[in-house]
Amino acid sequence: MRIDSALAPDFKPGTLIEAGGVVTFFPFRPGLNAIKLTELDQKPAPEPLALERGAVRAGIHRYNLCGYEANFDRCATTVLFEAKLPLKLFRELKLEPGMRLRLTGICELELDNAFGIARFTKVFTLTLRAAQDLVVLERPPYWNKGRLLGLLSVTGGAGLLFAALSWMLRRKVAEQSAIIERQTTTRATLDERQRIARDLHDTLEQELSSVAILLDTTSQQCAKVEVRLKRDPLTVRELEVLHLIVEGLINKEIGGRLGITEGTFKLHVAKVLAKVGAQDRTRAAILAVERGIVKL
């Protein structure tokens, strides 16, 4: 029986009460609009009845305390029954699709016709009284279809991103390598050109000096050389320097052969030029050959 009342007594489950009021009629069972509720005794809470689909369809469980096991689904396309509980409790429970639940509540039936004829039911509703009326029997596996698809999407995206970054990095390395190779080739070419220019300069200097020697040799200068050498003769080191100058060696080669620094070599050259009375190395070489100081 269903009892409706505007009163709000705080009865515990299992309380035996006496109700007085006006009788009403509902499909399947009679009802009562109570205007007086009296507590008679406190008994153990009733055990829920096992809810069977056939019994529900016949309407014998209307307003009974029933238990039912079902799978939770937020987006079900076919509604078999509904479970009602306060929104605050629903949020606290944090239900997930695929959970296996045991529900305990008051069974209410919905008729399959608009005339209130209690013949067959269409669907039923379980009204849960508290959070304890919902028990999670089994949780869905963590790696469900959605999570697997998400993982595959993230992994695939990370793989594509890594491949793109690798391709960009290889391209950048190839570009930098090409730039470095071009710079190295250009620098080597410039160094080689400078070396050739220096060698050509030394060669031209020697050739022009030889021409100047042929045009500017006189016996008077040779006599002056003899006079100077008698007054201040060349040392052994100065003779070695003069001999190497006559051979046409450049400064670096002469310094390497004698094992002296460039500064020391220049000092010896200056003394040789002063003693033989020459203005440059070419003139000194010519005078040394003509006067027999150095023999070729």
C-alpha cells in the first residue's frame, strides 16, 4: 500500500506505524492520504525483495522494497528501468559507465496505457533512500575502448611529432653542414691564393733584383767594397748569410737553415749591406759574386 502524507515524521526503516486518513485508489494497489501517523513499534529493517522482470510486469511489486542488479550506463538507448536518488548523492558516488551495481529502493511501476488499467507495466522505477542503497559490485576495467583509443591517438600524435622534428633537425643539420663546407672551401682557396701571391712576389723581387744588378755594377763600387772589407771584414756568420742570399733563398728559408730567428737574420743582413756598401740584398749578392767573395 502507498501512504501519502503532508506530515514529515522522522521514522527509521522498520518502524511499525498506524496511519489514519482517506482511502484512495491507484493501479495495482489501494492507497491512503494519511492525516495522522502514530509510531507503534520498532522492528528490524525489512529485507528487500528480489526483483524479477515477470513479477514487475504483472505489477505485484508495486511500492515494495526491492533489490535489483544492473549495469550503469549514462547514455543508454533502451530504458529498462530508472533509479532515482538525490543529485548530491549521485555526484558523491562518482559512478562510471560499465559498473555493475546492486540497487535497493521502493519499486514504482508505470502503466503501458493512458486509462490507468492495471494490466501490464511499461517500465519501473527504483527510488533509493540513501547512498547505502547503491552498492558497486564490479568496476569496469581501466583500459576500456575509449582509453585505448585515446592512448593510441596520443601515441600516434607523439610519433608523428617526433618524426616531424627529426626530419626538421636532419634538414637543418644538412643545411649547416653545406654552409660549413662552403666556408671551409672558400677559406682554403683564399689561403692558397695568398700563398701563391707571396711566392710570386718573392720570385718577382728576385728577378727584378737580378736585372738591377746587371744595370748597376761598376768597378768603382767594387773597389769601395774591397776597401770596406779590408777595414771591416765579414764575420763567418755574415759570410754564411751572404752566401745564402746569393743562392736566392727567402728570409724564412735562410732563418730555418741557419737556425736563427727572423730578427737576428735581419740584423746580420743589415751588417752585410753596410760592409759591402749595398742598398739591398740583390746589390749585395751581385757585388759578392763579382768580387769573388762568394763563388757559385
